[in-house]
Amino acid sequence: MANRKELDPQSGPLAAFGERLRRLREERGWTQDELADRTEYSASHISGVETGSRNPTAKFAASADRAFGTGEALTRQGAAARNSAILDGFPEFVEHEGRASEIRLFELGIVPGLFQTREYAEAITAGAVRRGAITEQQAEERLTLLSRRQALIARTPPPQLYVLLDESCIRQRVGGPRVLAEQLGHLLEVADMPNTVVQVAPFELGERRSFDSPVTLATLPDGSCMAYAESAHSGRLERDTRLVRPIFTAYHQLQAEALSQRESVAMVSQVRKGFL
């Protein structure tokens, strides 16, 4: 199949569940439509679970167990997948992000994942583990996905990257002085890349800042656009043009209000000196 998406079951519980579901189906010689008939779910739903872009609900996993005669094996694995630290919609967005011709992102509080150094990312996940927000296994899952995302955009030709950072991103003391100094140094290297524009939205913008939560916008090679936004406990991928267009407008307004790249680089450099 030309458009078949191969999954690495080691990349996370959603991928592991999707790979197992596909393997069980193909071992029986069933098409996705045939499995859909047996589970009373649509073929597109089956496809979404098999590619890791849909969470397997408890009802779906139980239905698949009945179809395959696998007892409660998929029910148990589905529960583990739903306990993943990766929010709904994000695995699907990552696939689109890896193909995007342009990526626009806005972040609050921390440097965006696409540009995090390993030690900075480890400090963030370690903090979440200490708070009890995620387990050590979930922390590893997040770090694995982060490495995959960074590899996807390090391609030839690279996507055009527009990076808008709230000032809090460069002042938040993550990982201690050395880790933060190295992270800010890497951010300066990112700003020097020919395909990247980095801007800081200073605190003084106040209520003129367009967003109150992180958002990422992707433009695909065919010109279609999508937005992904998340809170602490939920994520949402939006592809409806009527809903995505206003987010692009708000993003462009914030770009106009933010510091220029030259001014932003100067601010990052000045903050970094305080941690050397």
C-alpha cells in the first residue's frame, strides 16, 4: 500500500496499540472495512487508531477484543494508551508538522519543544515527575516524541519557521543557570538559521498579547492550514478553515506587536549573560 504509515511500537503506547490492532487484523486477512463491520465503528475510526492519531476508548478496545477473540488483552493495552502523557490530537498533528512547509508557533513559559536542548527538556519532564503529574515512563514517552519531532523538521528542504516567544520563555529558570544558558545559546543559533524568524513578545504588551495559551500553526505543501492548541489536560487539532483563519490573523497581529528579530536576539543575549 503506497500510503501505508508504518508505526514504531517503541515510540509510545498509542503507536504500540495501533500496531497491534493492525497486525491482528492483517493476520486474519480482514480489511479495515471488515473490522469496522465487526466492531460497529467506521473504517476511518479504525484507520485513526491504527495510525496512532486516535485514542482507543475503553468501548472500542472491548469491541476489538470481542472481534478478535483476544479476551481482555486489547482492553488492558488500551487503558495504558489512554494513560499516555501525550494529549489527544497531538500524535496526528506531529505527522502533519513533519510535512509542513511553514510552521508558526507561540509559546508561554518555556522554550518550545522543537528547539529544546536535551538537558532542558529533561529538566522539564523531571519536574513534572516530581510533582506527580506524569510517571517516569510517561516522561520517557514525551522525550522520545520530542526527539522525533526535532528530527522531522531537520529535513531538506527545511520548513520555514516563525517562532513567537512570550518573554517568560527566556526568563523562566529551568534546569539551573548552566542548562538555561546553553538553552538560550541554542535559541540564538536557531535565530541565525536562514529559514527561521524568532521574536519575543515582551511583558509590556500586556493585554495586547493575542494568545493566553500556546498555539502551533502548520501550512502544508498543498496550502491547507491547521492549528493545534492545548491546555494542561487537553489538546485540540483544528482543520476547519473558518476556525483556523482567525488564529492566523491573531498570530500576525502579535508578530506586528512583538520585538523585531534583531531586538529579540539582543534581549535573549542579554538575559543569557546573567546565567554565564
